[in-house]
Amino acid sequence: METTGTPPRQDGRPETHAQQPESALLSDLGRMEYEAAYTLQQRLQREQIEGHLGPVLLFVEHPPVITVGRRGTPDEVVAPERVLRARGVSVSETDRGGMVTYHGPGQIVAYPLVNVEQIGLHEYMRLLEEAVVRTIARWGIEGYRVSGRTGVWVGKEKICAMGIRVRRWWAMHGLALNVTTDLNHFGLIIPCGIRDRGVCSMEKLLGAACPTMNTVKEELARHLCELLELDPRPVPPGSLPGTAEG
């Protein structure tokens, strides 16, 4: 499902009539297995499609896992299974767009579960990129886009990967920003199928001046909500619809 949308404004948003920010649930899931977070996203998306739930913004940090997107192939996981086991890295197939990437501790994963019908798919991806560019700029890191390669780059290295899946115009999955990520784990794969560029993190670029995960997360949440025109309402994970308590 794709749409050309409308021309973007200077802030990255498509041109629309002025409106109040839409209320959105904001929840930090902490450390959670990839499959568990995926299942939660599916439940929330079903609630949204059925009209029972509005936008949700999730933040999570995954244990070491290689995820294979819809365009990924097994040969992009270059490490043998015994090496993956020794390093405690699992492999999970997923329905997001894109190829193969890595998630792990020290990486902020943001899952905006929002309706993108009025934004347009391509414009939505540009908004996610813009949120990351603005976030890392606070610490003097100049991020940019590469034509035809979704995500955010610094120099010749990728600092943020992205991939989404849309059903009935409701998006799930999102972005993964490397803050203090163990970059050695990216050597286990061909990240996003790209062989001619590397991967970096905020810690690699800033050294001891690298901010904490929580500080970066707060900055990223602010920019995502501004660009997506969301009014965040923080809730604990157990209060989300479809959870044990929600």
C-alpha cells in the first residue's frame, strides 16, 4: 500500500490544515525480547484497525537479535549458527520492510504505531529520518539521508536503520538508533544488504561525551511527537490495551 501523499512542508510534514496534536499513548517497555514486542505491536495494531485505539509510541531495548525483513535473505547472516549461539544472538524473521539488521543493548528502538493515510508512506519514512537527524544534532552529530537507502547516516556509516509494515494504513515497527550498541555484532550480518558502508553509534562518535540512553530517548520522543503531531500520554507497559493489566 503506497501513496504519493502531498508535498512536505519545511519541517518535513506534508501540508495539511492546522489541527490540534492527536493524543497518543507513550510507553517505555524497557528490555523486552523481540518476539514479545512484535506480538504486542500486533495486538495494538488490531485494536487500532478495529477503531478501539488511537496512536501509540513504544520504546524498547532488545536483547541481541538479528532480524530478517521481507526483502532479507539467509545469506546476509554471514556468521555460522555456532558463532551466533556463542555470542548469545538469536535470529528472528519478521514482516517489516527492509533486509537484515541487528538489535541489541545500547540501541534505542522506537515503534510508532500511527495512522499514515494522511501523511503518505514515503513522507512518513522521511519524518522518522528527520526526527533522528534532529535528535543527534543536539550533540553536534550531523546526520543525513542517502537517496534510495532508508535510514540516517553520518559520514559513510549508518547510525539508524528503519523498516515498517502497514495494515489498513496503521503502521508498526519503526526505527533503531545506535547509542552505545556493540558494533561488533553488525559484523555477523550484511547490515541492510549494504556492503560498501559501515555502521556507527553515538558512543563511537562522541566517546565519553555520549549521553545516556534515557536522555537520547527523551529527545527522540520529543521530535517524533512534534513531527507526527502527537500529544503523548505516558503509561506503564502493563496499562497498554492487550496486556495482562490493560
